[in-house]
Amino acid sequence: MTSEKTLTYAYYPGCSLHASAGEYDLSTRELFKALEIGLTEVPDWFCCGATPAHNVDELLSLSLCAKNLELAEAVEGDLAVACASCFSRLKFTQHTLVENATKRTQVEKALDAPLKLDGKVKHLLDILARDLGLERLAAAVKKPLTGLKVACYYGCLLTRPTDVPNLDCVEAPTIMEQVIEAVGAETVAWTHRLECCGANFTLSRPGVVIQLTNAILEAAKAAGADCIMVGCPLCHGNLDIRQKEIEGVYSTSYNLPVFYLTQLVGVAVGLESAKLGLEAMIVNPLPLLKSKGLL
Amino acid sequence: MSRIGVFVCHCGENISRTVDVERVAAHAATLPGVACATEYKYMCSDPGQTLLKKAISEQRLTHVVVAACSPRMHERTFRKAVEGAGLNPYLCEMANIREHCSWVHEDREEATAKACDIVGMMVERTKKNRVLPAITVPVTKRSLVIGGGIAGIQAALDIADAGHEVVLVEREPSIGGHMAQLSETFPTLDCSQCIMTPKMVDVANHPKITLYTYSEIELVEGYIGNFQVTVRKRARSVNERTCTGCGVCMTKCPQKKIPNKFDQNIGMRTAIYVPFPQAVPNTPVIDRENCTKFKTGKCGVCQKVCGPGAVDFEQQDTLIVEAVGAIVVATGFDLYSISEKPKGSPIKGYGEFGHGKIPDVIDGMTFERLASASGPTGGKIVRPSDGREPKQIVFIQCIGSRAREKGISYCSKVCCMYTAKHTMLYHHKVHDGQAYVFFMDARTPGKSYDEFWRRSIEEEEAVYIRGMVSRLYQKGDKIVVMGSDIAVGVQVEIEADMVVLATAVQPQQGADLLAQKLGISYDKYNFYSEAHAKLRPVECATAGIFLAGACQGPKDIPETVSQASAAAAKVMTLFSKDRLEREPIVARVREAGCVGCFACKKVCAYGAVEEKEIRDRQGNLLRVVASVNPGVCAGCGTCQATCPSKCVELDGYTDEQIVAMIEAL
Amino acid sequence: MKKKKMVISQETMDVDFVRKVEMLSDTSVRRCFQCGKCSAGCPMATFMEHPPNRVVRLLQLGQWQRILAGRSIWYCASCETCSTRCPNKVHLASIMDALRKLSWDAEGASKESYVQLANKLFLQNIRSYGRQYEMRLAAVFNVKSGQFLKDLMLGPKLFAKGKLKMFHSKNKNMAEIEKIFSRIDDMRKNGEAL
Amino acid sequence: MHPEKNNSSAFEPKIIAFVCTWCTYAGADLAGTSRMQYPSNVRVLKFPCTGRIDPVFILKAFQQGADGVLVSGCHPGDCHYIAGNFHARRRFAAFRKLLEFVGVDLQRLQFSWVSAAEGGKWVDVVTDLTETVRALGPMTEFKELALEEQWSGALTTPELKEAYLQI
Amino acid sequence: MNNTIDISHYAAIADSIRAEAARILEQGVVTAVVAYTTGRRAGSVQPVIITAAAEAERLTFTAASVNNLAVYLTKAKKDIPRSGRIGIVVKGCDLKALVGLMGESQLQRDQLYLIGIPCAGVLASTVRPAEALIAATLAPKCRECDAHLPEGCDYVPAVSLPSAPTLEPSYAAEIARLEALTPAERWAYWKEQFAKCIKCYACRQVCPFCFCEQCLCDRNKPQMVDTTPRPAGNTAWHIVRAMHLAGRCAGCAECERVCPMDIPLNLLNRKMAKELKELFDYEAGFAVHEKGPLNSFMEKDDQSFIK
């Protein structure tokens, strides 16, 4: 990536960012603006189908994602995806349809259109770490996150499935750590970076979610983290929104603010709280940020 | 005055963990006659040996005691080292403080005290050690190979190709062994006969190989380099020289319904027969037990139709004595049978599988004959009971093997692979059939082996079910297989048309008797014992006798061939010298004291004791005394224990040495 | 069913079903040699009566009824840990997808209903609105599952934080979505897709 | 240097084993390589063959203070030297009868066949003998004799008494 | 019970010996004859070697002719000519020793001329030579004699052997008594017996089978047996002696006869003979065996005592 080139992307926010994860959407747009990266939302994008679709109807899942990829073709630039689940599905679809001619034929029939499939699907992390580059990112920092201990949580889907060209190493990714360290934060080594939070069962089996999410919170706390950073609205939903409930069930206290990566990077590049939607977080991050002199 | 060096080895931590080696060395230093005592981490290592050699020259040592592992492990090493330092090797002894001490005791105090005792004993013994000059014996550069299976054939060809004569003895009428019975071989699925028969023909045509089939070893005498072997060549009733192998006799023989052992008794043969068409030699044998002529005196058709007049009803067994310098034992294996065993036998049969009485429950070798294109069914897989093609076939692994209750605890090593092969052969021949395999583990170490096994499942659609079968029983024309799938955790039942049992590999019947003739050791299953499990895997403890193939333990074909070639290489090494240095542990007679009672001669199993006349200058006979031929003496010392006046002494184990040890206690 | 003796024969092993699974999941069940690594790493294994390896094992034996009769496939979180770590490249997560799909086709005899309900509503939402609207999804789920008060405490808080939106608008191109759904239905009717 | 237990009053028997190198010595080696455990009381003397073992050695061992003696070699038919063990078997069959007749408790003298493959049997044989002898207590007979430095015959006949007095 | 033993034919035997000895010396059949002659004490008899026919008249045979002359053919043969056949007077028990020595390559049958004695018994060593031969004065070995008439001799005086009374075998009874004792009691018994030993080695000297040039018990490199007359060495000596005679000793009992300390040495020998008979069905002295019981074996030999 040459530093001279202006970066511009098609943007697929996904359903959550237009609802419960509004602050992820907000902070993404503001951060990219601050970093002078162009971002154009794909018009009339659909739900990717997420887990429920591929869970019971893979053809539907592939078709929905393919439709979105087709819509994104109309917008300049690679496709930037914020949600790990959407990212995983879109990337998987593109890969599967390139590799599997039978499925491609079926999907083209369902869409009643030939597929190009030559655009790139990129997660925000990829754009920050590689397209923009860690040096340029560091150069943009106004308030280094010095002294903030961050537990980077990838969740299960960010680096999966394994045989699809991937964001980072499947079992030992470092991209989140690279990004947040570039803006001055400290990261903690911990055990549950890749464990599943059970997002699929948020609606149907919250008990399962509480059990799995608790283990993640517990591990982050044990590793001495001040906060958790995520790149997925579903993980965020469980870790942040359900944190109080979990503390109640397990009679414990975590008080771990859960940031989207764009929020934390945003703080570092000097965006004010309102542009990052920090107030929308359930676990109040302000005391922590204040204590570190970041607000 | 002796100047003894005592060297105590830590053996890494193997000794020092339980024995206080410093204390042992310190104790040794206090013993009279000990000039120096030291300990070292690894005495057998290069620096360890250097230390020893240096001490010998610097301390002017006269004797050496190495307190370390068993002399069976490293006595040679240290004696060689001592020799390198200019001492006679037999002035060095080992005190076994590892196998006999540190490894078998936990209490450090006790073990250390015992180690001190052992070292003390060996110091006293070593003081009495004398210089023993090397003894050399001539080497007869001919080799005997016992067993004409793939192991024996390979060993014989390798030795013969190196230019040495080989005598190959096979018990059956033809060479070929079990490998000739196999249909195809894993992991390449090439036809066994296609790769075997050219080798058999090579044996028959090799100018350096003398082949005795239908023959057995009667007697083995002598020792390394100088064995005399008596071979019993059983009466074939057909003259091998005149027979042309035309086979007319077999077509005319009226006895046609004799089960053919080569075909696992599912095919039939005549009374005058070759076991299979590609037999080597292609000379028939008359099976006298089933021949009408021999039973009733009437018939003799074969003789009448034989053009060259080769049939000879009068032929007798002949005994042939062969002088050889080395022996390769390659007697192979037998398959375990599930039939009822005699009461008290350590090996049991499988009553739960019907003791072999369910006709369509067969063993793997029978399946080989069914699948073999040259087999009794022409390669069609059919049920022995009604000739129908089995559509549901069940294979069961580990029959006899790994079944302590049945008397065998070892793994037969080849069954996983041959069962995988069977499922493939079956799938190739019965397209609409389904093969199931009950197994406990799949053991497939070997080049391309696991891939082969996976192929049987992934491509050849065999269904493997992890779990042992509890019982088999006949129900109508089906065999009910009661098993379980332990991965699912439920019982499994299959109504099979045929069941194939992967029965264990056992040594040949009578392997122990042959071992006794050869003077080699064998384990509790009668597998022959190698001299060292790791470092001398093809040699017997008895010098000049080597092992090849499954007689030593279960092996597949590539391993067998490797071991056979290794044994052949060992034989060639032995034959590379004209004379052979042997351990000078032999008996000597003190003629001055001998009264000529010849008790020594009476107990000598080797005939090494001779009568020697002592005459005065005029030639008058004064007396007759015993005298030991050191070339023939094997060094057992039975003569010395028998001699009332102890006028015959075994070098290396003299009364002085032994009494010194007893007195050291 | 779970403990019942398995009578195995060419008739009782439903090879066709297994072929369907293999086609849908684009993976081979025969490749599995039951090492158990999938079950070892599965975050949901403790909630399942057939742990993942056993699901594959039953498939190998064509015993799909035993799988579908249980809840296991519905307790899969689709985290793909199993597929990621399988030494034999058996895509167990995809196999799970295929099994759930076939379970729906078979008019699911499964005991698990909440997960299925959530999935159904999710897909209905897409067909009706093009995107997910969490509040609606949650509310309808609670009504349909009879758990009116579930997560009641979370509601006001989320609402206050702007995380739940009362109103939502349909995509402009809803007709295209509907077409995709109906074309897939047609393809299935015509046997052009599974 | 015999093991002295902490409790000095506890009797630790001294066991001497005469073994052949091919079978029993190898069997004892196997017990070692298999890390089997057995009492440390035994001291092993290696012979090429049981045929080499002179009965006098057994006598000598008892005189040197052994509390128990073990003689062990190859099973019949397995002798490395064809028949050494058969000769030994006869020799010891006779010798043990003689020792029994002069009053030696034969529980202290054990014979066994232990092959190179029988590490476990070696352990059993050694352990059994050690425990048997431990139960019997020390072998005092020969030791007491050795303590008597002088000729100690009882003068039982008047003839002898008379002769003695005349010295 | 008739206690007297009829030895009226001994006079005729003595006559025959004299005549035969004179004849074979005269004719040169033999170069010497080993026999008995009259001793100095009243009624006593002692061994003699004659080389001339004229000396034959000195020969005699009485109930006091107890010595086993076989010993003069092995180690005590210094008075015997080196070449030529030797004549020897043998009782049944003496003949057994000769047979054994032949089996051990010490004697050749064709080098001997055997004058066999139809023997009714000889006197015990404990009585004076002039005493009458009755059951009480009979040598213990004669009580269980199974070879009154030696077989296979070159010459046997033509006399008929009077019938002898059946007597209780005394050794067998004593062995049975000792066997019934506990090991400790037996040890005490033998300890007392061996303690008497003065290591004079008369037993070794007189035994026809102790023909070794160098006795194991005289060796000092290594010293197997203490040579001084101390209890430990004495016991070892007698055990080794008994072991070395096992399967060879036929029971002439000379050892016991010559023992100045009256140690019942033949008891040990008889015990071993009994055991070898039971174990290996072997009896010494009846035929020339190629191999003795302890230098031969059978595969099926008893091994019940071996673990």
C-alpha cells in the first residue's frame, strides 16, 4: 500500500450495526473519516443470513451473501465488513462459489444472474493493519493509549473457517494486538481469545450463552485486563450487554468495559466520546478512560 | 601383587539414582589390591573408555573391574577397550550393578550396600583372572538355511550371490512357505505369487544352493564356523533326478479327494501331488498315508503311467551330513486356530466363536486361498458351506492376539493390514457386498500402511466398528455376530454370510524341538530369542546361528525380507575371515594330577575330551590322561564340576575365581 | 433409541442419506477415524447427548435417525472449532449444517424447539424485511416460545441506550429477496438442489 | 558390607545365587530391564552353565555365612550346552539328600529353572527364598562350627579317654 | 534263632587259594597274587602280595580276612609288579569295588585273575580276630550282604556255601532312625560324630575309590576344605568324601573299619547308595557301567525339587 493512495471502500455494516451495535457503526464511520479513508455504504444491502441461515439452509445462506456481494460490486473499492459473522459468511460464500462449480451454478440460478466474485472482502482490522498500515495508523495517534491493558477477543468466527483465505492465523492470530499496540495500548496474553461466546443461542438458549461468556470474562479478568476489545457485534452483545446479568448469576464482579476496536482506536486518534458512542455501552467505560487520562 | 582399577559407572542416572556411586568407588578403593577406583557418568562412552585406558597406562593396572550394566550388555565393549590399552581382555570383568542392583531395588542404602558387595566380589574374582590367549578356529564357508519361505529364500539367495554355498532345508515338498499361499500383498496389492515364484526358481537354478525339500533337521553338532548338520531327507517315493515333472501321475491318481493343506484344506489334491502348480521343485511326493498302494498294496497306477520310471515305492529316508559354518533359522510361523485346545494347554480356543465348527467362519489364510486366482475357487469368494457368494462379510481382528485370557498377550502385527487388504479384495470381487470389520485398534505403522488402511474405509467402503465381538452363532444360513460399537456405545448385531477371523501368528509347531537341537533359546511362546532386542536383533545368543523372519516374532513381508538380508549379511561377515577368533573360555587338563578316570569325558556333550597316552622316553606307556580339544570345547565346565580331583579347569571360571567370590561375601 | 441395539446390514445403513450429507457439506464422513478431537474442543459438547464425534460415527453407520432424534445438532454453536482442528479435514460444522437442513426436510423429529424457532423467525424476518430487527425478533420469539418475560430486564436499558429501535423500514429492493427465496423453493421442488 | 537395616536387630538373610549365564542370569537381567523389584539380599555368581556348579561351592557358601543358597539355570532341553543342566540336576538331586541327611534344612537350598524370558519368575524365586529364610532365621550351624577353633571330639569310649590321658 | 554262622568251609577255601595261587604263579598266568596271610596277633590276618609259587603256602582265609584287597591294585600298588596280570583274592563285597574301578578306567579285567571267595561273612572290626563268628560279632556290612558268591571270577574254590541266618540289616535301621529325626537333631548327631575326627585320613587311605593323585581336600589354591582337624573342616571333609563316593562306593566299609575315632562313615555311604537307588535306580558294583549315575542322565529324571 502506498501511503499516497487514497483508500476507499464499499461498506457493509450488517443488521446489528443498524440496531444494537449502533456505536460500532458510528465509531467506524467517524474513525475512517478521521483517518481519511473513504467509506460508502452498499445501498440496499440485505441481511447475510448469518448463522441461522447456513445452519439450516446453506443454499439460502450462499444466495443471500452472493446477492450482497453483487450489490457491493456497484460501489467503488473492496468490501469493508465490520461484523465478524457477516465477514465470515461473505468471505466463505465468495470462496465456496469460486471453488465449487455445482454450488455456484445453483446460486447463480437462485439469483438469476451470473456472478463475478472478484472483489475482495475485508474486515476493518485488515484495512487498518494492512491497507492503511500500522505505521500510518500510529502516525495518526493523538492520545496514545498508554497504560491501558486490553484483552483482544477474536471470538470464534473472525478467523474461521480454516481453509478460506484468512484474516490471520487460525489458532494464533495477532492482528488485533498489532492494531491496538500500534496506538499505544498494552495487550494481555490470555486463554480465551478464540473461544465461542455462544452468540447463536442469544435468543433461544441464553443460559448457554451466560455460561460460555462468563468463562471468557473470567479469563480476561484473570489475565489482568482493564477492558476487552472486540470486532464483532454479537460478541459485544454477550460480553457487554449480559455482563451485569452474568455477574449476578455467578455472584462476582468483572466491570470490564467492552470496546469495539474502532472505539478504542478512535479514542487514540482523538475523537471525542460522542463520536464513538461510548455512552451507549452498558458497562460504563468512562471511569476507566478517565483514570488513564484518555478523556 | 595385583593393581586393580575399579570403574563405577553412573549410567546417566540409571545407576546413580539408586546407588551412591561415589560411595561404591570409595569402598572399592579400600579393598586390598585395588590401585585406583573412580566413577564416571557414562563409562561406555568414548570419554569413559578413554578414562579407563588412561588409568591402565598411568596407574600400571594389572586388572580392571567395571561396575556398570550387565556383562551381557557391555562386557565386549570394555574388554576391547582394555585390550586397546595393552592388557589381555580377560583381565577385565564387569560388576553388574544396574540390571542386578539399581534397577531392581528402590532403597538407596540397600542398593548401595549390595553394589559394594558386588564390586567386592568381582575384585576378588578378577585378582585370580589369568591371561587367556586367543583361540582361533577354522571357518567352513558354507551356510545352512532352515526353512524355505520368503525369509529362507531371501537369505539363501543373498548368501549364495555372495559366492558362498548354501544348503536350504524345507520341511514341505515345495519351497515358498506361507507367502506362496497369499493372494495379494499389502500395501501395494501386487500378486504374491508373481513376486514369489521368480525367487523360488532362482533358488532352484542357483549353482551355489543345494536344496533339500521334504526334509528336516535331524541333528546339529559343532559350533560356530564348524557345524555338522544331519538332514533327514524324507522318502518322496519319486526320484527327483529322473522325474520330468510332467504331472501325468497326478492326473491318473485315483485318490483325488484329499484335502490340500496348501489350500487350507478347502481344495483337494491327489495322493501323489505337488502342493501347488508353481512348486519348486516340481517333483511330486507320494503322501503315503493316503496312497492306496501304500495302504493296501494294490494300485501303483502312477508308477505304470510314469514315462521315465521315476516313481519308487521302495524309497527310504536318507540321512545326509552337511558341514557348515553358519546357520540361518527361518522357520516362519503358523496360524493360531480357534479350535478346542487340550486341557491344561496355556493357549485356549474360542468356544464363543464355535471352536471352528461353524463352516463359514474361516481364518485369514483360508480367505487368501479363496481370493487367490490360483486357489481352489479360481479367486471367487464363496462360502465353504454352500458355495454361495457372501454379501455380508464380517472380519474380526485380534483373534488370539492380545488376548491374555486365550494365552497370547502379544500383537501379531500383520492382521490389521491383511484385514484391510481382505476388505479391499472382497470389495473388488463382490461389488454389491458389504464388508464389516470389528477391531480394537488399527495398528498400521509402516510405509504407506496407514494410508492403505484408510483407503479400505474411505474408498473401498469397509465399515470398521471399534469393539470386540462377544459371540458368533449360526442362525439358519446366517452367522449372527454380536458386537458393540464403543464409539457410539451401543450393541451391534450383524447377520453375516461369512466371518473371517484374523487369527494370531504363532511359531511353527515343534519350534521348541528345533531350538533344542540348535541350542538356541526361545520365549514362552516358542519364538526364537535374539541375542539383544535392539543391538543384535538377527543373531542368536548361540554364536554362528542367525534368525530371519517370523520365527523370531510376528513380521510382515518387507520386515522379513529385511531381516533375512540382514542375517545373510551377518553370515557373510562371518565368512569374510578364514579363521575365527573364539572366546578362550575352554577347559584345560592338569595332566600331572589326572588319574584317567574319564568322568570328564563321560559328561562332555561335545566329545571334546580325548584320551592321551603319556609315555616315557623309551616309549613305554605310563598312563592315560584326559585332554581337551580346545576347538571343540564349548566351555560349559561340566567336566570340572564332575572331576573328583579338579584336574580339569575351565579358563575364566576356575575354582580359584569362584571360591574367591564366595569368600568375598 | 440411544441405548437400543444397532442391527447393522446393508438395509439398515442408509447410505443415501449419508451421501446427501456429504454432498451438502462438501466433506467425507468416512475420513473420520474417531480421534475425538472435535468433541474435545467443542464448547457445546457438554450440552449434547451425542458428542460431535459420535454424530459422525453414527453417520458412518448410516444411523441418521439416532442423530436427528436427539438435540445434539441444534446445540451446535457453529463456532467451527471442530472443523478448524480436525486432523482429517472432516468439516463437522458443515456436516452439522447439512444435518439440520435434512432434519427440517424430514419434518424434524427433534426434541429441541427453541433453537429451531429462533432460526425460523430469523429467516422469516429476512424474507419479510430484508434485514434483522432484533427487537421484533426477540419479541416474536418470546411470544411464540411462550416466554413473555425472557430478558425483560434487558429491554429498558437497551432502549435507553438506543440499542433497540421501535421502528424499522423495509429494504427498497424486497422484491429481489422474495425472488431469491422463491427461486430456491422452485429449484428444490424441481429437484435441482437439495 | 551386607545391608544393615536401621533396626539392627532385624535379621537380613544373606542369599547366594549360583546361576548360569544364558538363562537365569539373562532372566535376572530382564527383571532389571523391566524394573521389577525384589529383595536386595541376593548376591549372584555367574557360571557358564549349571553343569559347572560344583556341590562344594554350595557347601562353601554355607560355610562363608550364607543363610540361603539358590542354584538356577536353564529349563530342561534349553541348555545352551546341550545337557549341562541335566548333569547338574542329578548332581544336586543327590547332594541335597546328603545335606539333608547331615542335618541341613533344605528350605535354605533352592533349585530352579529360570529362562532368559522369565524375569518375573526370577523375582518370585528370589523373593520366596529370601522370605522363607528370613522366617527360618540365620543359618547358625556352619557358623557355630567355624567358631570352634579346636578339636572338640567327645571322648566317648574308655579307650579314647585312656589314649587322651597318655598324651 | 541260630546265632552261629557256619564258616566251616573257610579252611577248604584257604587250601584252594594256596593251590590256585601256586598254580597261576607257577604257570606264569600272573606275576603276583594279592591275598591274605596270617598276622602276628592271635587269629589275625593281614594282606600280602606274593610273586613266587613257593610263597603260596603263607596264604590263608579266615573270618578275620576283612580287608578289601582292591586298594592294592590302585594307589597302594607300589609293591605290585608293573607289568603282567595280577591275581587277587576277592570276597563279593571286594569284587564290587573292582567292578567300579573297571568302570572308571582304573583297572582292566584282562589284567586281573580273580580268585572269588564264597563268603559267609567276616568279623566286625570291634571284636578280637580270634572270636567266634556269630551274629553279634559279624561285621555290620555282612548282615546285609547280597554278594556271598562272587560272580564272573576266574576261579572259585569248589565248596558249597552253607546257608546263613537272615539278619536285620543294621545300616538300614540306623539310616531310618536318623531320617526320622528333625534336621536339627541330625545335625547334632553328625556334629558330635565329625567333631571326633582327627583328620588322619585313614578313611581316604583305605578306600579303593579314593584313587586321586591329588585330593581336592589337600588343595590350597583355592582351599576348598580346611585341612586342620577343626570341626568346620572335618564336617566339610566328610560331606565332600560322601559326595565323591556317591554312586561309586559299594559298601566294603573299610573306611569305617579303619577309623580310629569310630565315626560311622559307611552310614553316609549307604545313605547315598540308597538315595541313588531310589532316584536313578542305580546300584554300584554289580556290572561294569560305562557311566556312573552322576556322570550320566535321563531326560525324565526327577526334578520335583526344582522350582
